[in-house]
Amino acid sequence: MLSKVLDAIEARRQQSISDLKDFLRIPSVSTKPDHRPRMVECAQWLADKLKSARLDAQIRPTPGHPIVLAKNQHKPGRPTILFYGHYDVQPPEPLEQWVTPAFEPTIRKTDAGTDAIYARGAVDDKGQVWAHVEAITQWQKQGGVPVNLTMLIEGEEEIGGEHLEDFVTAHRDELKADVAVISDTGQFARGVPAITYGLRGLIYSEIIITGPSHDLHSGMYGGSVPNPANILCELLATLHDKDGRVNIPGFYDDVVPLSAAERKEWASLPFDEKQFFAELQLQSGVGEKDYTTLERRWGRPTCDINGLTSGYQGPGAKTIIPSTASAKVSMRLVPNQDAQKLVQAFEATMTQRCPKNVKIEFKRHGASPAVVVAREGKAMQLAIEAVQDGFGVPPKLIREGGSIPVVGLIKKTLGIDTLLVGFGLPDDRVHSPNEKFDLDALHRGTRTAACLYDKLAKLKA
């Protein structure tokens, strides 16, 4: 049966790309209130596609954007697989940096000479969701997916999954499964497919300094009143020591060190540091002493300033002392670090270091722990086989530096692990202008998805 499914996928390559273009044309930008009707349109488009594949597909409302929930006919004795994806996308700005418009999907050559589809959401996550929809559709045409399948595709991942936890908690019984599958990660490199077994956690905070009651003339008041912008810069400058370590008391207390085996395995990966930095037009990198770039990105905690706002920022000069200054700060966490504990440590440290003649406040924009999935076990071995069948070479087992909070939510609420089997490439420009998805990666990813459901049928329910 699998061979017939793969033959059908091969025969439908062009039609599948055409369908993906329709998916990508819908500007499902979850963070923009005026896009709400387009979010509903996108959810409906996806539900209709799943219904045409003979799945029971429903649009479930939330206080925010709707969730698409779809199931095949569940049969006793078969393992149940929960597929998670998201149909919302990042804002496309800055628009002027796109070679072709963000929501007019276009096929063109990449710098590597391959064909790719360029559009917002091409790889994150519509293209990868589509690989599974296409594979499942062809399975359904050949007698049905060989597992009990539940698909949960949400519209708020790019804004922190605001209502997902409430939904999963409320529908825990409906979402019960033996293992989850997510394709929102990527290959290690072109021709080097990967399965991700570890993700860093995330803390996202905002720090706000308020000084005088209003902006002041810098000539009349400068040097005599506290300047919130100056003070904020001084505070942020204390967040790292000279060796690149995060300078928050207790920050490293619970960090699980990288094992010698992991460090050796990562060192053997085909990673060229000089080329990596050259592609970013950088001379060299930064970070903790005695760690490689991959180790810093995958296995060590970080603290970064993501945005700074204060004072006049229009054209020309305006000589003021601003009344407020703010910064957005994120921290990436590794296994065993407690996100809530570190949020409190960050706020306490900044408050202690802040001068008493200004007011300091914080806004919390989310905190989630790191996740590491066991590399042993039947499901992981079956996933490895599926990737090898889909790509023609065995995958590398890697960690990634990013965060997918839903993986921790699934573990906490449903008690199951997640297989992170992604198909994108490092140069896909996720969240940036000119996002793309190589067509070869899309096709091999679709084949891999088809093989994965066939392999996972061997799990015990």
C-alpha cells in the first residue's frame, strides 16, 4: 500500500505545489487584528481540504483564532497519532525587502541553484503542514491512513498559542494519543535530514523605566535629572560578564551540562563555522568561553535584548530627556532550568540594580521550559526509518536553539512525547523577508510523512 501512496505523491507533484500556493496566498497573520477574517478563511480552506480527504474535519472556535481539528475513523488496536501544526504566519514586514510579494507565492531559483517556493509561511509552517496533508490525502485514497489520526492545527502559534493550553486541557480526552508528530523544525543542512530531540525553553520579558513625568529639554535639565534611556542601557549592560555568561544570580544553578557523547557527536556534524559567519556577513561570533557555536546555539542558555524603545526616533534632531525607556529581553533555557524561577530572578536582579530615583516595571510575555525527548524508544527508531526512506539517507539526531512551547504542553497535559521531524533548510529565512521552501525538501518531506504514518502503525496502542 505504501508504494501506491508514494507513486501517487510522485504523480501529484505539480498539483500539490499548486494547492500549496493557494494555501500561502491567504494572509493569515495572527498578530494583526484586521486579518481576523483572513484567519477564519484560512482555517476554512484547510478544513475543506481535510474533509475532501475523507477526514472528519471541524473548525473549533476559541476566544482568539479558530482551531482546525480533524480525525480519521479510529479503530481499536491501532496506535493513535496526534499531528500538530499551525496555519498562522508572521507579519511580512519589511515589505520592501521582498523580491516578490509575500502573499504571491513564486517559484524561483535559490542561491544554491535549486527551485523553491517563496512566500510568507512557505516553510513556517504552512509548507510543512501541507506535506502531511498531501501524504494523508493520498493514504486516504488508497484505503486509509494505517493509524488512528488526530490533527490539531491552530492559528495562534506565532502569538504564543494564547488559547491553546485551555483548548488542550479542556479536550484532553479527545486528544489522547500514543505519540505526537510536529514538522516545524528542519534539516541540519542540504542533504542532511534530521530529527530534533531537544529544544530550548523561552522566557520573554519587557522592562520599563519611568523617570520624569514628561519629556524634558536636554539643555535645561540634562545632567540634573535621571535619564531613563541612560539608566536602561546601564542595566542591560550588566546582563553579561566579560566571559559571555549571563550575569543573573542562580541562572546556571540547574543547568544540565552537555555530555561528552553529545559534544563529540555535534563536533562530527558537517558544520563550517567560518562559512556560517561569512553567510551572515560577520567576522566571528560571541558567547560563552570554551563552547563551540553549535553548543552555544543548542545546549547553553542565553539572554538577548530583542528590542529597545525610548525618546525621539524621527528624522532630524529633537533634544530631549525621555520620560520612559523600555526593552524586550528573551532568555533561552536548557534542560532542568525553571522558567518561573528565572523570571523572578531576572526581575529581582534588575530591581536591585536599578537606581531608586526612577520607577522600574516588568511585563511578562511568556515562559516555557526546555524539552528533551528520549533518543531511544520504538517511536524514535520508527521515525528514523521513515526519514531514511523519505530522503534516502539516515537522519542526524540534533537539538535546536529555538522553542516550540506546544511540545512541553503536550507532554504536561497529554503525557506523551513528540517526534520533531522537520523538512526545512537553515537558509529558508524563517520570520524574515524572502522566506522559502525548497521544492525538493517539500517533496521528500511529503514522502517522509507518508512513510512515517506507515512506520508508526507498528507501535502498540
